[in-house]
Amino acid sequence: MEPVTVAELVKGRGILGDRYYAQLGTFSKQDIVRTDQEITLIESEEIDNFNHRAGLSLDYGEARRNVVTQGIGLNDLVGHRFLVGSVLLEGIRLCEPCAHLASLVSKKVLPGLVHRGGLRARILSAGKIRPSDVVSST
């Protein structure tokens, strides 16, 4: 995972250059297109709170989500459409921590990020997003 200054989102596919866009992600299956693998988001506040509770100092990229947000409750966006900048997304389901993430980061993420691990979303319109973009409901 590396920070970028701009990410190109492709409707119905994912983030150009992302491992799931190329169907090479850990949970990709070549014969199945999963809309919940198009883009993932996580709240910076949840990572900060996890670090405090767990006594760790994970940086935001170690959560292995595509977009780190601030100031918006992502759990509330499940089943709703929202914008990141001008790109329309739809919250599909929570992005719960998994054993793979725990093996890369810390076993503490399994209990520590349950229901706080972010949001999986579908990309409904193509476009570019940047770190300064605002997340807003439609």
C-alpha cells in the first residue's frame, strides 16, 4: 500500500492499478466479479482509536484500505450512496478485519477493528479522487 496524489476510479471495476482491479488480490477469484472489492474506506479516527487501545502505532496504510477518511461515520453509509469528491459510490457492507490482515499487521486487529474496519463500496461513476476530496452523502 502506498499513498497517491490521485486515484482513478473505474465504474463497476475498481481503482486503476489496484490489485483487485487486476483481480490479483488475496480474495480475488478470476471467475467472479465482486462489487464489494471495488474500493474500501476506513476512518482515520478508528485507526487512531485502535492504536491507543492496542498500544500500537500502525500508520494509516497498514490498515490496507484504499481510502482513509476523516470526520464521517462510514458504518452509516452501508446501503447508501455517497460522494468522494465528485465520484459516486454506494456502501455495500462493512470491511471487517480478517486473518490475512492480522498476519500482516497484528493479531490485535481481529477483535480491535470488528465493526470498525471500514466500508466496502461499489463505484457508480468514474472519476478521479484526491486526498483533499470531501466525503459527503447525496
